[in-house]
Amino acid sequence: MRGTNVFTQLQLPKTSDGFSKLDQQQGNPRSEAGAAGGVIRIRIVGGHIGNPVPNNSFQSIRHNIGIVLTPFERPELTESYEAVCMRARLIVQVEKNSDGLYDIVRRELDTCVRKVLNALLEYKEDGWIRYIGRMCDWFHDAVALLQSLLYPLDQERNIKTLAYKLFNDVVFGQAALSRKLKENLELTVLTSNGGLSASMDVNAAQSVKHLLQHLIAHDIYSEYETFLLNATEKYYVGLSATMAKDDPVAFFDWASALIDQEISTAQLTFPRVETHVLFKKCIEKTFFLLPSTEKNRLARINWFATPETVKAYVDQDRIDTLGKVYHLFKSFDQPAPLRVLYLAWMNFIHNYVSSVVQSSSEETMVPTLLKFKPRADEILESAFRKSSDFSDALSNGFSSGFKTRRNKPAEMLAKYLDGMMRKGQAKFIQSLSSSSSADTSIVQDKLFHSHLLLVLSLYCYTHDKDVFRTFYHRLLAKRLLLNRSASSDAEKKMLEILTKEYDAQFGLGEQMFKDLVQSDDIMSQFRVWTSAMEYHDNLQVRVLQRGAWPFMVAKQQIRLTDEMQSQLDLFSKFYESKHARQKLEWDHALGTMSLKTRFRSKMVKGKASGSHPPRSDAHTSKKPRLSDGPVEEEGKEVVEKELSVSIPQGIVLLMFQSEDEVGFLDIKDKCGIDDPTLRLTLQSLACGKKKVLKKIPPGKEINDEDVFMFNEEFAKTEELEGRRGYRIHINGIQGKVETVESQSTHQSIQSDRKHLLDAALVRIMKRRRLWPTSS
């Protein structure tokens, strides 16, 4: 048909041309007969004669509504959809009786939802969740069809709102069905077989999700969401209680894996993203926070987040897991769990640092801490996201750990820096396992500087900064006076860093460098002054200002040889001629000298001389002068060596030019060295690795009855041990010397602290007017 409305032609035949408007099919006898006014027979084959259509419009619509609202039945109306819609339009728009039609719809819907309720309550087979989901699907489709059929009414009175309200009141509002729905949801979502993931397959999850979408459509989802969250919390409270026993690390691994698995399945089950978040928080809190009814909700977190747990993660290199713990605790809506982890992290740092600084192996203290500090910084960055609170915990842990052994960490840091500056940049960097001898000077400079800053970062944690400063100044002075520093420029740069960035009092060390420069000028003038004299240029004096150098005044002067004393007298005469108002006080404690010695099978008596450093407002350093050649005995093998020794060692050795054996008391009486220093000196010469003297009887300790003699076989012993160098340095007994110096330095620090405390008390009392004015 073209351009013809069949419905109009059927309804209004008087004003229409009827079937004459239909295109006449050429060659069709029936069409031709119709056009000629003949009779046409119409026969319906296979058609179903339904119930007779009621003549009353209300009865017809009610009848068709009942057919539409028959559960799970395909709606086969007695009239076409358009006919039903036309009747609804007639009633609403022409007869103006929308209230009556609405009442019919309400009653039919009420009958329908009660049938639905009964069907749901009577359903006893498996898959009830799927069945109620199908029922909701059918109901929603039926309501949508009803809205289309009764469109004129739906425009005035919303049929969907009425239908859903009745469904909510009658079906979901029925206590028995609501209880059955909750029981089936709990049974499907949470079971005793291991939680959501263990019991639900994909089909079950999709059935639950489909039903929950209908609950959202009916605006009752929040009630069942709350129920499921409460049920989940209750389920996992019991489950987690059985797992939280002895091993916190294993518990978190189990909980973390289960949480990830449950959340993955929850995303397939719950239609709303908000529910995913709530479900995740619910499970996480249930595992680590006890129910709100408990007095101590943090009991499990306190059990889990301990320094031992943090240590286990660090030892196992599971920093990513530690990061998960941090992220989990941070997600809680209260700060208390994160505070527990904060304390655990701080106490872990404290325990580690404390164990290191209290270890009997003091030499490994600083290297161990230097390895740990970058590791702790890495954990702070990767696990705790550079949190300022956890950064403070790191600092507090180091500081409190250092406090467990006062003074010693600061002292060892200063000595470690002393070792760095003695070795110099190249040798020190090569001693690090991470470096290579092929590194360029620029790379070495960066590595050395970064390592230096790492040491100073540990210095920031100690409260005994005066200890570090005092030891550093003393060690710096020894390096400068004994020429043990690898680089003067590096020393100045280091002092500049300490002064500008850490403590302005380090600037006092700058005067040391000025004194050394001034001493070089003085020695140049001295050589000019003695150029006309018969003087052997083997003396190097360091003139120092007492206040700039951290040394005590010498209590006892060493008795030098006549030749050595004459050189000092000559320098004193020169200095007084230039500085009449200044007085030199000599200090030989740090002086050095060189002895040119010849060893052979029998003792050869000869001469040895050297130089030494005096000290007053001055200190001296030396340059060696080789002695005159000793008398040789024909046919005897002679081995010549140059011994580099301290002034006390040299004075003792020179005694053996004229004597084969000398007793301890005789040495003490002749050289004027104080008893403790003399014993250490003799130990270094007769009991150390390089035995220039022999002790009778042998032993490690020096007794008053001991006798000493020159070791004629010293050079041969050196060669047998692979040391064939010409110049031999004789070290002191470092351990005992350092112990004595350390004790002396600590006594000086305590004395300074006492004076500072006394001065502070006086200022406070004067400020409060508690101090007598006359005092």
C-alpha cells in the first residue's frame, strides 16, 4: 500500500474511499473484480479467535492490563496495542476519567505484586537469587509495556512510580521475603567456606550483581548494602581472629592476599564503585581494627606493627610490603594506626643504631652506620613516600640511638673523618667497594664529597657536638703538624663546610692554617739569619698561638742531646730578636726526627741526629738531617736504614750510641720523659711489629726491672718479612696512645662543660637577682 492509512479506512468507511485507494495489482483477478464492484471473499487461515472484546472500554483495558501483568506469560492481548492506547486516550482525554483508569491500574498492580510475593516465598529450588532477579526483570518489562499502552494516563499519573512503590511495599517490604533475601545474599556472598572468592563463581556473582541493580532501581539498595557490609565485618572478625596468632608477617601476607582477591571478586559482584570502596575498607578494618565494642580497638595493630615486624621486612628486603602496610594504615579514617607504625619505625631505627654504637667493635661503628643510613633513606622514600612524620621518626631514632652511648659516636665520627683526610680523595674512594681505580678525578670528587656529606648527616643526629668539634680540632692539628694530611686544600674546604653549614665554632681552626703559613715565613727568615753561620739546616720549627691549638701545656720537658738543644737555643735567640715581648715554650710531644742507622752483626757505635718540633706559643716540626757516617769494621756486612721516629723514641734510641744495654730506670732518669709516655715509647720500640730494641726478659708489658739492648738483627728481620725499604717509620702503640689521648680529650670536654654550666647558672641567677652584686 502506498500513502493509505488502513486504520483510518477501517474506522471511518463513510468518509473514505476504502480499499479503492489500494494499489490495484495488475493481472490480479481479485483486484479487478473489486474495481468492477464484484464480490470479494476474505478467509482467515490459521488465525486464533480470542475472547470476545468487551464493549465497555474500562472492562477491555482492565482485561488487557491483567494479561500484561500475568507473571512469566507472554502478553497476547485481545486488542492491538494501538487499540488499547486509543481506548486509554478516549477515557483520559475525552471522558476525562483518568482517576478511574488509574484506580484500575493500581488494583491490577496490587494483585500482580501479591502473586509475585507468593511465588517468591513458595520457591524452594536452588538459585533463588537468580529467580528473584528474573522476576524483577519480568516486572520491569511489564511496567514498561504498561506505560506504553497507557501512555495518555502515564503522562498525567506516573505508572512506574506507582508500580515500584507497590512492589517495594508488598514484596520487599514483606518481613519474611526481606529476611529470605538477606539470608540468600549472605549465603551466596559470604559462606563459611572461605569468604566471597572461595564460594562464588562468575555466574553467581553476576546473578547477585543483577539483583543488586534492581535494588538500586527500587531505591532500596542502601539497606542491603549496609546489611552486606555488616555481615562481611562479622564474618571476617571471626576469620581474622583465628589467623592472628604468632607470626605478624605471615598474618599480613595472608590478609593482604585475601583482601586483593576479595576486592577483585567484589568488583564483579557489586554494581556501584562506591560499594567497592566501602567493601575494601570494611575488610581492611576488620583485619586490623577490632570491633567498636572492644575497649582497645588497636590491640591487633599493636600486635602487628612492632619494631620486630619492621626489622623482618627490612631484613627480607620486602620494602614494597612495608609500603603496603603504610598505605593501608594511612587509609583508615583515624590517625592512631599510622601513629603505631610511626613508633614501630622509629624504635626499629633506635634499636639498630643503639646496637651498633654499643658494640665492642668501635672501629666498625661508623662504617656500619654509613651503610645503614642510605638504606633507611631508601625505605623512607619508597615505603613511606617521604612522609615528613616518618622522616622525623628516622631522625629521632638515630638521635635516641646515639644517646644510648654518650660521646663515643661523636668521637668515632671525628676519627672516621680523620682517616678520610689522611688517605686523601683518591685512596679513600678506591678503598670503597663501589669505586673503581679507573674513575676520573671529577667522579672521585663527587663520590668523596657525597660520602663526606653522609658522614656529616650522622653528625647532625648526635647531641654531643662539642665532643665531635673538640676531637676534630685535635685530629686536624695532628694532621697538620705531622704532615699526615693528604691535601691542605681539602682540609680548608672541609673546615669551610663545617663552619658555614654546621657550627661557626669550627672557624677557630682557620687560625691553625695561618700559623703554619706564618711559620714558613719565620723559618725562611731564620735561614737567612743563619746563612753566615756554620749551621746545619736540619731544623723545622712551627710557631703556634696557644689559644688556636687544642693541646695542653707540657708538664715535663724532655732532655734533648746537646746538639739538638743547641739548635733550639739558636732559634730562640733569633726569635727573641724579632719578637722581644714573646716567649717560646717548647713542646716535643708531637715532634719527629730521623735517625740514619747502620745495622750489622755486631753493634756499630756511631752518631745520629735529627730535628724535632718545639712548642710554646709555638710548635715545631722537622726536616731530617742524616748523621755522619759511622765507623765501619772491616769485613762486616753493613745495612743502612733511615728511621722516622717521634722525639721521645729518638731520644731513647740515641742512648744506645754509647751503651749496649740500658735499664728502664736509667732511661727514665736520663731522658726526663714522664713514666706513662716512656713505657708506651719503649713498647713501640721493643714490643711492636718493628723491634728496634730487644727487651729482657721478653714480654708485652714494660716493668721497672726490664733491660733493653739494641737489636742488631733488625734490618735482616725486616728483609725476611718483605720490607726492604730504606726509610722505616716506627709507629707508636696506637691503641694505648689513642686511649690516653681520648681520655684526656674527654676530661677537657667535661671541664669545659662544667665551666659553661657554671657560667649559665650565674647568668640565670643574676637575671633573677639571686646573685650577690658584690660577687
